[in-house]
Amino acid sequence: MTITTRLARSPRKAGKLGAAAFAATLTLLVSACGGSADTAGGPSGEGQEPVRGGTLNLAFFPDNVAFACIDPFQTYWIEHRSLIRNFADSLTDQDPDTGAIVPWLATAWQISPDGLDYTFTLREGVTFADGAPLDAAAVKTNFDGFIDLARTSSGTAFGASYIVGLESAQVIDPKTIKFHFGRPNSSFLQATATTNLALLSPASFQKTPQQRCLGDVVGSGQFTLDNYTPNQGVTLSRRTGYRWPSPLNKNTGEAYLDKVKVSYVAEDGVRTGNLVSGQIDIAWPRNPFTVEDRALIGRSGAYLRSRSLPGVSYTLYPNVSEGRPLADDQIRQALYHAIDLKTFAATTFGADYPVVGGPFDNTTPYYANQSAKLTYDPAQAGRLLDAAGWKFAPGDQYRSKDGKRLTLVQPLSAASVGAELFQDQLRQVGIELQLKSVTAAERPAVIANGQYDLVEGYFTRADPGALQFILVEVLANSKAMARNAQKPAAAAQISDLFTRALQSTDPAARERIYHELQGALIDNGITFPVSERVQFAGIRNQVNGFRFTAESFIDLHDVWIQP
């Protein structure tokens, strides 16, 4: 089925708003006609002493009905990974400003010269919410469970990508744990800062993976997980006696909030309406707020915070298999000059939206901007297509060669954005882009059978090694997609660069390698960055102390509500 998608998202429907939210929205829209679109609120208690108490109401994008899960190691759902940060701590933390790894539950670590052994010294006095000590034995129980689940799931458990090569965890003494790898994995230190390797009480590993997914878990965090009801809500409560936060937090003791209540709201407009009417405290969308919603939130006295999600940008990957159009190197290079990334960002998300600069979003450590290779130049695109033998036939808006039209096929998923605009940009240089709707269940077969020319992909992790799980066939979640995206010589080059980066424990060397990698991905026509992925949050002005983590998740430890 060939479909046409919207050029940009239309204003949200108001039909499902509650009466109070809808009335408030109407009032604000009417008053906005004579007001300044630049007017914005902010946290009302900035600079004041935090107040303890209160319940924070947070509204998320809908739950993952295909895989309802809130277990750290298993879930890939961004919203749940964000919540996990608030009830389960990690061995280390990552500074969102610098990307540096800092101590947390581990006070120090050593990495062997060959990169195969990581030894961590644990913080004294840490306990899980069930009273169990967080000692080396508890950490070993966690990582033994991770290794086992990675094996029994054949690597499909999301956290498996964070422990590639890990063979064992050894207790040296109650405060010292040693991890041994069969091959170097320099991304592991950063992995210990993520929510997917957050630690749970040993009792949690007496439960089945399915039970853990449904919330039968206990962490060591500033909140306890009271309840998770798939597609309905989550409740967290402040943990009494908590005193081991990350050094990146200002609050050194218990959380200020009494409770956190999370709801899942399908309609973006409903979520925004509930925020501006005061029914919720934070609106957390999956896609960026529209320009209209951002203006509405600002006029309501609420405020916005945003941060690019680290990791792989929203990117299209080609199918360069023999017989497909993009097997031609010149056509792939022409695509870079046919795509107007600045217009794409402004039209789809708003004039102030950041323009993607390469295979990674700009918050990713070792990011190297590739904009000079991604310049919009339709004349150059035309010259490349001419040289490849694709010409305009008289009266035809599309190019052809040997009587065959230059047609590309892109399967669309629920995550696809701006596809019609992309389609129009390719039309300007004579390339027909057919957009075909596929369900999540249909997508793997479409990719495996090679029935596409461009397919979207992304990966959220504050380490460039994340991309290997898309492009390195032996590690990729979709081996067919990795194989189709690059010719054998290019695949060998990219795999070698990842291997060199992962084997190096020298940050300067890793930076040089990852910079080379990002250039090679464009030079070889392997990745076609389309847009920066940005996490927004709409926040009621009584909410203070909001902070994004390095993963662009929400950290609630410093958050307090002004009465």
C-alpha cells in the first residue's frame, strides 16, 4: 500500500480534552492573539530553599503495548528507561555537559592495560529498598543475571548490547567487584552509568524476567517503585533514609517529593492541555512539541526544557544490494545534496529546531559535525545523477535510465517523521520516493527480503558505540539491515573502526577513531542523517530543580514543588 504522509504534524485535536483543560486551552489561545509569542515562564522557586513534600504528576507518551516492561536490563522504551533512573542507581554516572564518567555507587575503578578487566570499588553503606546491602555479591548477582538473560534471549534483551564480550563477574571482597571480558569493550565504563545496567536487589533475580518486566523489582534509588500497571500508570514513593545520590545532584539526602504519579496520554494535544490547565506538572512527549504547543505552554506560565537525545540521529539507511538503485555510489552521494536538512528541521519541528549534523546527535560524546559533507545543492545532485546515466525524459518529472524510472521505496512506521517533505525534496531532483506503510510486525520481513531502498533507524545511548548495533552485522539487531546498508569493503572498514575504538582505552585515540568513523559513514554513503532527535519537557512553573541526565532522561532527585 502506497501512502502520502503529512508534510508536518497538524494542530492537535481537542476532542478528548477534559472540560477544564479544554476551557483553559481556549482561554489561552484567545488571549494569545494579542500577546507576545516570546513570553515564557520559568521555575518560580529559583534561588529559594527547596520545600519538601507533594506529588508530582507526570504524563508520558503511551506505553509499549508490544512489550510492556520496566525492568532495567530488558526495556528499550525511553519513557521507562527515564523512570528507572529514579528508583534504581548505577555504578557510575555520566556528566551531561562533558560526557565524563563520575563515581556513584562505585567510588573508584581500574581498567587493565589490555582492556579486558574492570575492577570497581563500591561505596559503603548503600542498601536496596528491601534492606539488602549493595555489596560486591549483589553486583555479581546482577551481572550474572544480565549475562544469563543475554544468552537465553539470544542477545535480544536490550541490555545485552551494553555487555558485549563480558564473560564473568568476580567478587574480590565485599567492596570490590571485577569484570572480565573475552575481548576489549571500552564502551563498558559508560555502560555502567546507564539505566539499562542499573542495579536491583538480589531478590529481584529470584523473579522471572516476565515478573521483573511487570514491576516486581527493587532498586537502591531515591524512590521506590510502588506500582506499574501497563498502559495505565506508574507510582513511585520517596525512600526514607536515602543518602547516596550521584555527585551530579545538588540534593545530598532524600528526595524532596513524596510521590510521583505517571500517566500515559496518547494525544499530544491532551497532554499539553492538561499541563497548561494545571492538571499535570510535567508533559513529556515522544515527538517534539509543535510550534503552537510550545507557544501555548510559554503563555500559560509553564516553561520548556529540551535536550538532544544522545546516540544515533534519526537516520535513513540504504539498501545497496545488487540490483537496487542505491547500489550506485553516485546516486547515494546525490541524495546528500538533494536533502535540505535546514528546511526539513524548520518545516517539521520549527524554525529554532537544531539541524542534524551527522550520524550522531550533538550530545553524543566524540561527536564530529559533518555538515560540510551534507550541503544542500540540488544542482550538484543533478550532475551526479546525470553522470550515473539517469536523465529526464521529455515531459517527465522523474529521471529514467534504459526505460526504467529512478524510484526508491521507503517503508514507513509509526516513528516516521516528515516523510512527505523528504519525498518532495527528492522529487525536485527527479527521484521518485514511494512511501509504503508497514506495521511493526511486517517491518522485519520487509528488511529481510530487501523490499526497500531506505529505512529509518536510531539508537539512544550516550556513546557512539551504539551505532555498531545497527551497522556491524555480527552485533546488529537486524543483521539483514546491517548487511544491506553497506558494500563488503565499506562494511569491513566500518567494523574495523568500531573494533579499534572499542579496543582502545585512550580517550584521545578513541576520539580520533570515532571522528574518522563519522566521516567514513558519509563518504561511503552508509548513513543519511535526516533530523536531530530532541527530548522536550513542558513543566509547570511551580516545579523546580528539573534536570536532564546524560541520556536526556529525567532526574527527579532535585525536583521540588513550590506550594
